[in-house]
Amino acid sequence: MKKLSLALIVAGVLASSQANAKTEGDYVGIDILRTSSKTKSNSNSAADAAYSDYYSHNKSDSAFGFGINYKHAFNFDGIFVAPGVFFERLGTESKVNYAPDGYGYYNQSVKIGNRYGAKFDLGYDVTDKFSAYVPLGMNLVSYEIDTQNYDNIKTSNTKRTGNESGYFYGLGFSHALTNNISLNAEYNRLSKLKLNSASGASSVSGGSIAADTTVQIFKFGVSYKF
């Protein structure tokens, strides 16, 4: 009888441990980010087509940032769905500085600022401590485009700020250190941000600058289950 009681107690403890290890419940987290952005830009003015050296550029940048997030996970026999929200500071700036001798100059700065949105993680608890998931969601990304153009006769300086919406997808992994604390690693790739400078004023011929920007984010963080 004592052996049976002890076995039941051990089984209960193991079951409780496995239940606590599931990805379910409420989580808050903080992340360190490494963001890379690449901007492909060009003027939309036919008059600028002959000056592709001025206006056609591919520039990249990377920066460290931070993020905070919240999610609630529902678990169905090891498969989980976790809707949530997040805010992140990205902070990249792609720069163009083109100044041929004696032919004026063209400068452009594309800054990617904050990102916030909603997502859901679709994943699987591989073991009691390790899980893998696919994050999918929608986001708003803040940006600023600053241009200066001079052709030895006249100057055009413009600045435009805004928010661009889009979707994202990626891959993530989580490792539970305890029943409440987990380490996370995640990759996000954003849909292309189709940005534009101030209309009709960014080049001396009156063109605006299209700046298509791709953004990728690597996250490393910790989350707390409560």
C-alpha cells in the first residue's frame, strides 16, 4: 500500500512538472535585437533617368535595439497557439553620399525607427523544456527619409516621416530554464517597405525618391510566465 501511494505521488509530481513545462498561459518578455536593413532607391522622374549615378543606390545598415512583448499561449497536446503584441526599437539608418567632383551632390538618409504590432506564434513543444514555433503577424514601422540635392544651380532639401504597414514571418525557439523563466531566440523577416520621399520635390528636377527597404531582425530574449 505504501509503495502504491509513493508511486501515485511520484506520478503526480511528474505529471505536474510536465503540465508546467507546456507552452501555455501568460508571458511577458524583453529582447535584445540585431536589425539589418537594405534600401534600394531611385528617382521616379524621367528627367533623372540619365543621372542614375546620383539617384540609383543600394545601401545597408545594421543596429542593436530592444523590444518588449506580451502573449497568451493556448496548448493542445503539445501544439500551441500564442497571440500577442509587441513594441520594438530598431534604429537603422541607410545613407547615400554622392558627390562627383564639380557636379553638385546628392545625399539621402533612410531611418527605420520603431516597430509595433500584433502576432501569433504557432509552435510545438518538442520536449518538456524546448519548443519551436513560427511567428506570423502584422506591424507598423516608423521611418524618416531626408534628401539633399544640388546640381550647381539649385538646391532641393526635403524630409518625410511616416508609418508603413506590412506583414512578417519567421522562426523561433524557446528553452525553459524553470517553470517560469525561458530563453528565446527568434528571426523575423518583414515584407518590403515601399517608402517614398516628399512628392515632387526631392530632386532638383522635381522627382520624388522611391526607397524600397527590406528589414530582417534577430532577437535574443528572456520571458517570464505568470
